Amino acid sequence: MVNMIQLQIGKKGYTSEFVEQVRNLGENVENIRISLLKSSGRDKNEVKEIKDKLLADLGSRYTGRVIGFTIILKKWRKARKTE
């Protein structure tokens, strides 16, 4: 199992194809680092919104945090409790 993989969000932005790619990669990868490129219209609030949408689409087995313009996702073996 690979420990970390890096992805980028470009000018197409957040799409359903991107979510499917993350979901497929998540089967074999524990950590996923997603960088937002300048062409995606970098905005701090937009990064947080994308993280929230991505976590909602992926389910409760994933947690995430934002560092600058990078989203770091962690996949857990069991579903995490949401509070």
C-alpha cells in the first residue's frame, strides 16, 4: 500500500470526475495531498469549501485538513464518528 499520493486541482476545478479519481486512488493509498493551482482561482475560503464538499462526497472513512492551498486527506480503516 502506497503511503501518499499528490493530486492537483486546475482550471476545471472541482468535478465529479475528480471525486471518482480520489475515491479510486483511496482504495490503495492512505494519505492524499491535493494542491490547488493558481489557474483554479485560488481563494482561502474556496479551499475550505472544496475540502468540505470532498469529505461529504467521500464519506465518513476520510478526514481532512487545509494547510495553505493544500488539502490533506487521510483514509481510515473504519468509519469515523461525525460530531
